[in-house]
Amino acid sequence: MANNDESVSIELATGTDAPAILKLMKQLTTESDTFTVDPGLAQLSIEQEQRQIMLINQTRSNVILVAHFSDEIIGVVTVQQLHDSMDGELGVAVLKQFWNNGIGTALVDEALNWGTSFSNLTRMVLTVENQNQAAIHVYHRLGFVDNLKRRIIAVPGNETATTEMTYDLN
């Protein structure tokens, strides 16, 4: 994947990342059926995304971290505080050409580090498709535990069984 001069770095997203993040999200929706994006994201302008990133960076309960390789953003992890709780919902995605290189694991690990060291959240939660056994294995290895909450997510034309997983930040 990388030669000796290039490596992947994980950093806090900034406003200057907005165009690349919007491009990444658009590409990710075409590469994976285990990744969903808020439909409103497609309507965001670069300026609106820059403002969203700025507002997110001012909180202790939300974060966007990006993985850079060369001059390209190749992955993202987000934590968004769930309404009326101290839980943060974690979402992660990496471009398909970079799968199986540990980038997703590194992004989640960095989000957990942020959650433990900087956030005011008490727990991370995520929803994973039961068929995505590779991701489930990674989440277990990082310390997530299965919650008893299981549900079916209905995407037009497709119903998928999922499991909620949690990670205590205390």
C-alpha cells in the first residue's frame, strides 16, 4: 500500500478537509453496502460542511477524525452524541482499495482514545451488521461488547440483521 516515504496519518478533521470529506462520503456509499450516510449530506455545500466541522470541533461530545494517505483522505471515523444521553455513536469507513490494512482499526482506536482522554461521553455505541464478521471481530478485539439490542434495519430492497455494541469510556 505505501512505500517508505508515505504512511497513513490520522488527524482531527478541519474545515480545509470539507471538500475531500464530501467526496469521500459520496464514494463510500458506492463501495459498501454496510455503510449508510445521512441522505442530507448530498445536499451540503462545501461551506456548510466547513461550518459543521468547525461546530463539531468546538464540542467535547462529537468528533470527526480522518485518515490521510499522500494528499488523499482515505477513511473517516465519527462520533456523534446521541440525544439525551452521554453515549456517542461511532461510525467508521475506509475506501475499499485500502481495506485490510488496519486503517479502520486505527481509526476506531483513535476515536476511543479521544473518547477516553478528551470527551465528556461515558460510552461509545455502534451498530454493526451481523454478516460483517470481520468488523465484529475487530470491535471485540478493541474491547466492545455485544449489547442485547438487536434489530433489523430496512434499507429499500434489503433488510439486514444488526447488533449494537458498546464500549465503556470510564
